[in-house]
Amino acid sequence: MFPLPLLLAATGSAMPPWPPAAAVAAGVVVGLSLGLTGGGGAIFAVPLLVYWIGVEPTTAVGISLLTVATTAAVGVVERWRYGQVEWPTGLLFAAAGMLTAPLGSWLGNQIPEQPLLISFALLMLVIAFRMWRKARDVEERLPPGDVGAGSGPACRRDPEGKLRLTSRCATVLGIVGLLVGLLSGLYGVGGGFLIVPALVTFAAMGVPRAVGTSLLVMTLVGISGVLAHAFAGREIPLPIAGGFVAGSIPGLFLGSAIGRRLTGPLLARLFAIAIVLVAAFVIGREVLGS
């Protein structure tokens, strides 16, 4: 999907090596959650890197972006084989997100460590609340199929299921893409928790195809964020980044296999509970001290 060795080499590293077992284990957790949900799994990457591995928050964002981009790229290949990636819509989303990812990366470097982590935890709580409340909405609004005629509040599809990319449709999808890119660069998240609902709601897309298209967007926006991170002179330590990626890819396939055996609402609620617990831990550590 993209030249990972060149991307890694561009980041450089002057930091001491990290325990590879811890990095791989943390990567498995992130990949597992990405495979289970199709988006939102990267929300665990920064807390794991900061509080378990012990890296600085800005460095954790860079590693998270690299891991998300690489793991999502593998997921795109898997979903593409089943026809679950809508390339024109995904590229539109990604183009907008790639514009704002460098801005988010720059903003993250301007915010002190404690406010950055607390705001990240608050974002986690918002995501958890949304996932819990909307657990059944996707299944109730649209059938689970990949294609078919339909319409959302902004976009319409023809009888063959092809998206009619009107100016209104492109504007709405572009605005959401800009927000996804900003959050990705700022917090190192993939943005799947925004992309999948937006594709289902606004683009009248079936859930499986929305998940596959979301992974395409996360790949391209993640690459943009990593390059912005590297060009700004912020290093990504190669040992821990490599371990994180090595764990996340098998975790992705494991999560996909488990996710096919669980119902959507149950999976969403379990994931929401896990996010709340991690967010509470982050807030407790930052407000009350270690």
C-alpha cells in the first residue's frame, strides 16, 4: 500500500531501544480493537504507549499514526478482495483529511502534555457515549448489504448502488474528512469512529463497505500525519514502532475473526465500556498524579 521502510527511515531515531515484547503486546491490543470495530481501535494506542511503554505523548502520537496507517492498509487489502472498498468516496474523504492532518500534528506539539492527555481522555468519553447510544442505530437505519439504491441526508445512489457525487454530497463528506484529519494529526487516532457513521448516514453506504472504505481513509490520512510528524523533526523510535506494527497486524486478523461471531450492538457496548475504563485511568493519572 505504501513504502513502509522508507517511511520509517524518514523518521529517524535517537532514543534507546524499547522492550520489544511490550511493544508487540500493545500493538496486538490496538490491532485487535481495529479488527473488531473497523475503526476506533487506535483510541487505545496513545494511552498504551504513554502509560505502559513510557514514551512522551507527542512521540506516542507519531507511533500511533504509523501503526494505524500500516494496519489499516493491510485491512484495505483484505476488504478489497471482498469488494468492500468504495475507492472514489474514500479518496474524497482522504484528500480532505490529508489537508488537516499536518495542522493537527502541529497543534499537538503546541499543547502541554497534561492538557493534551486530558483532552484526549475527554474525546474517548465522547466516543464511548456515542458508541453506546448508537449501538443499534446503524442496523436499524440500513440493511447490512454493501450496495444498493438508497439515499441519505446529503448523498444519493442510483439503482445500481453507485454514489451520485453532487456538490452537496462532496461538501458534506469533505467537511467530515477535514475533521477526521485534524483529530488524526492531533491525537494519533484513525478517525474510524467518525468515518463509518458518516458513510452510513450521509452516503447511504452499507456497513461492511463503510468499514472497508474507512480503512482506506485511515491509511492515507495516517501517512499524511506521519510525514508531517517527520518533517517537523519529531522522531519516531524505530524499535517500538516496529514492535507495535508487528503486533497490530495479527491482532487485526484476530479481531476480524472474533467480530464476525459477535452481534454489532454487543460489540459496540463492550468496546464503549473498555474506552470509558481507559479514559478514567488517563484522567485519574493526570489529575491525581501517578
